[in-house]
Amino acid sequence: MGNIKIPVGRSGFADIRMNNYYFADKSGLIEELLKTDATQVTLITRPRRFGKTLNMSMLSEFFDIRKDSKALFKGLAIAENEELCTKWMNQYPTLFLTFKDIGGNTFENAYGLLETVISNLCKSHEYLTKSEVVNENDKLVFLELSLGNARKKDLQTSIALLLRMMQAYYGKPVILLVDEYDVPIAKASGNRGEKEDYYEQMMEVIRPLISTAIKDNDSLKFAVFTGCLRIAKESIFTGTNNFVSDTISDTRLNEYFGFTQAEVNVLLEKTKLMDHIDEIKKWYNGYQFGDFDIYCPWDVMNYVNNLIMNPKAEPKSYWENTSDNAIIRSFLERTQFDVNEKFEELLDGKYILEPIEETLTYDVLESSEENLWTLLYFTGYLTTIQIEEKLPFGLFALKIPNAEVMDIFRKSVKSWFYDHASMSDRSKLFFALWNGEAETLTNLLSDLLFDTISYHDYRESFYHAFLVGLVSNAGYRVESNYENGLGRSDIVVKDRRNRRAFIIEAKWTESEQNLDKVCEQAMRQIEERQYVKKIERMGYKTVVPFAMAFWKKQCLVKVKKE
């Protein structure tokens, strides 16, 4: 196990191979792509952290005419096809760039990052300026791009310029590889509230940057793009000849992105960690990409690496830390979409039936509930499953794929509820609490529960979190004893300024008929354990004790008044 080196955070193919880091052989992707080498543009869309950048780096190492990559591919599947390797390996000029870091809260920040990406790309091809066969005017623009001083219109056509110069230099058309092409557009879309024209300004740059490179360009051999979504209606790929899109709904390339069960088995056997296969499957498997059952490779590699260092390491969410998971919050915050019941079905491990739109655009992502379900699917928060019933055309059965994503959903729902509660008008709620109005509280809490998404199967912990969220961040001191291991679930809220407090003892029942009985039990616990007297001894003049019983989304409140 000690001889296996796990390349966590490394996405450079040459780096991984030269340093003998663990590599799941995905070189079959090269042969599969070359079966359709007449295709002008191939767009591959997958969720983040499923190996897109590593695969693009592998393609670059294989095709780039400036490199000698035979040793890097030795022992891999593609090396067995000697005829293909002779014809293609290091035989074509190759331009490889990634947009994964082009973001920011403003267009100016993002544009500056894009200038840097293009500048660094030019610097890596400085040899072009020394060639007599390259156009002199192109060299002048190239120099300005390299210095980061180019005019906007030159930046907008910079990739096409590089392709033209490289073709002139090598006498061959160029292979173009663009990784995470849609990140700048996604970032702009996500920050539209900060500055309304950010999105439009970014599209004004990205559209010609890509379209001039791939449309009717004799300097282009073929292009491969990766991203999360296919952008079809924003004129980036419109009019492109021989355009092929490969999504998670397809089957052709899906075994090359993510880990298959066989690949996970090999990794665990080599690291002598096969006894962890069940928990790894529970936490990181469950994605259905075409006909393939897929694991998230980022999670598997991180967890295996942790297990190598600490055999007692527990599985946790690694994927959630690579994004702010804002899409779930954006769903919940749109009051025009009635999605609570669907979220509860998903959080209960069940599935929902929804249409999937293959060609979304970022400017309309959040304009409809259907678009948001589609976005959750293509970004990896939901996956499709096969069910027995025959579904109407266009409908898919969607569910949360694994324990990791379930944890992300639950955290997002809990965070949303706390924020939502703290910003809402709780004046009626606190008036009833301070004044001991049990009937009013019964109605208020039942109404609030109806609008809340349950995420713990209505256990006591769910109701406790629900109550804590309601009374927190209101200017009072909140003490929660639920997690102290003493078997108590009471909540104490103190108003020091007015020397008053209230106590909540919350219990749940599996039967509606037992609400009254359970509520009485909660009140007896308050009395027997003398919760009120304990608070009064601290100097509080008024202490109101509440007993609360919950069944699903119904609540019964009783109060003990002295």
C-alpha cells in the first residue's frame, strides 16, 4: 500500500505519469475520439471533478507536435494501437488552454483573468514570432496579447490568431483543446445581481473568441471542448459544421470520465483497502452516465489517500468544497417554484419525475423550475435511475446519487431555513412565546412546518433544529442542550435585559393520536427536572415553560402558567 502514490489535486497528465502517481487508464478516450476525427468540434459536458482537465491534458500530451510522449503512454491501452500512435502521436500542432480560473464578481476582474490566460498562452508559443513564414502583422498583435496590452477586438479573436500562426509555422492544421469553456459564462450568470451587464459583457467577449476559432477555419484540424453545460442558443457553436455533443445522458465517452466499478476495485485491491468498498460505494457511487454506473473520482482518490495516511478515516464530503453549491439555495429561494414536496421526496431517498432539457442557456437557467432540475442533473447533484414503469417521453426519474450529495442537500436546506427564519418577521411568534399563548403557537408552528422542508425523516433532531432556527439570531441568548448527551432536548431563550426567559421541551410521536399524550409527557419532564426553578435561581423574574409535541407537520403546544 505504501508504494501507491495518490495524485490528489494534480491534473497534469505528464506530471502524474513521470512521477509514477496512480493513474486509471483513460487513454481509450483518444482512440474513441479519433474514430470521428472528421468531426470539427466535440463538446464533452460532465459535472466538476470528474476528470475533464486530466483527460484534456492527456490529449494535449498525445497530439502535441512539440513533445515526445512515447514514454508517457508506455503501458497504457492506447500504446497497443501502434498504427494509430504512429499516425497521430506528437504529429500535430496543439493549442491547449483552460478557462477554469476565469471568474470574479465583476466583468473587469474576469476580463483581466482572461487577458492573463491569453498572455501566458502566447508566451508558451513565443517561437512563432521568430518565424519568417508567420505573417508580420499577426506577430505585432501576438506581441500585444503577450504583454497584456491588446485591444478588446484582438483579444476576441486571439485564439483564431494563434491557430493561424501555428498552421503557418508547422504547415499543418491545429488541434484545439479548450477545457471548462463555460466557466466564465457561468460565473457571469451567477453574479448578474452584482452588476446587471456583467453577463452580456462576458458573452460579447467569449462568443467571438470561440466562434472565430472554430467556424469555417482552415487552420483547425479539430477541436475538443469540455464544460458542465452545452450552450446551444447563444451563438457560440451555432453554425459550426460537424458539431458533436457528448453529455452524461449519452454512452459513447462516459467510461472515460469518472471511475467505473472495475476501476474502483483495482484501486482498492492495489491499496489493500477492499474492506472499505461498501462505504465508498454508499458515499461516492450512484451516478448513472449513459449505460455506465460511475463513481466521482475526486472523492474516491481523496478518501483513499486519507485512508492510506489514517486507516480509521471516515468518509466525508470532498466534492462540496470545490463549489459553493449555490444552485440548491437558488432553487429554494425562488418562491414562485413550489418545490418543497419534491425536495422532501429526494431527501427521503426517493425519486421525482422531471423533464430534462439538453440545450440550456445560462441566461435562462433559473427562469423555470424545469430548467433548475435540469441544471441539478447536469452538474451532478441528481442522477437518473431506471424504474419499472414506462415514463412518458421526455420525463426522467431523478434522485440524489449518494450519501455525499445527500449531505450537501441537507446542509443547504438547513442553512437556507436558518437564513430564511432570521430574515422573516417573527414578531407574532416571539409575542406568543413571551406571553405564553399556546394556541397561537400551535397554529403558527404548524403553518411554518407546512412551509418547511423536512430532512431528518421527522425525528426529534429535525424538530429541534427547526425550533433552534426559529429562535436564533433574534437578539436573545439561545441555549440548546440537545447534543450534550444528557438525554434532554430542551431549548432555553433568555432576555437578560428584561430578566425573562422561556423553556421549550420538544418531543415527537409516530402517531397523530398521541400528540396530547406526548405533550403532557414533555410538561412533566419540565416539572420533574425543575427547569423553571433552575432558570429563576439565575435571577430571571419570568420563566415561561412550553411543552411541544410534533407529528409530521402538525404541532401541539401547551404552557404551564404560574
